[in-house]
Amino acid sequence: MSFFAGDYHAPWLYCAAFEKLSWSFVMPIQRCNQCGHTGEVLDILPGTQASCPSCQADAPVYDTTFFVRRLLQQYGVLNKEVKRLRALQPEVAEAPAASAVGSELAGLDLHNTSALAAAEQHAPIVAWF
């Protein structure tokens, strides 16, 4: 028989390794506002403050779903802003010279060529030595 048999799962679970109650099925996330460190914490309950492992400042501990929901909201806002700024930017026409260079390179055998071996191209390297 499984410890979590049935439809009901207890909201709290005693974790003997940490000798305290912890959330069952939750991996709390800690995000330090001072140094930016983000990580999962096992022994700290969501909604509390804990010292950051990087800078030792007090940092909030969030429930995973809350943290991810907030990240997705911020991503949506920023994505809309990027789309708005791209719409304001004028379309840039491709330069016709780029297609001419592409057609010159299309017939070039890169494994058997001296096109990249001009003395002018190597002069800065020779001068450096």
C-alpha cells in the first residue's frame, strides 16, 4: 500500500530528515532580490524568508506555481512590448549586393580554392609576427 493512496493528499508532510513540517508535492523556489540568485530549497516553507546561499541576505521563498505564474506574466508583458516595438520599426529591404555575393560563392569549391589566399588578406598577420 502506498503512503499517498487515495484521492486526498495531505497539505503538510512531516519530513524526518529536516525534523519539521514541509509542503508535500511542492518544491519551493528562493529568489534573492539583492544578488539575483535563484534556486530550489527543500527545507524552507513557501511564504517565509531565508538567507540567500550566495550573499546571506534575507530572500523570499515562493511556491513554485506562484513563481512560474509570475514569470509567465512578465514574459507575456515583455513579449507584447517586443512585438509593439517591431511593428514601429520600418521594414529593411535586403541589399541586392548580398545576392550577388551569394551567387559568386555558390560555384566556389571551398575544399579546393585559392580565393581566400590573397597576399593582401594575410598581410596583417605577417606584420604581427
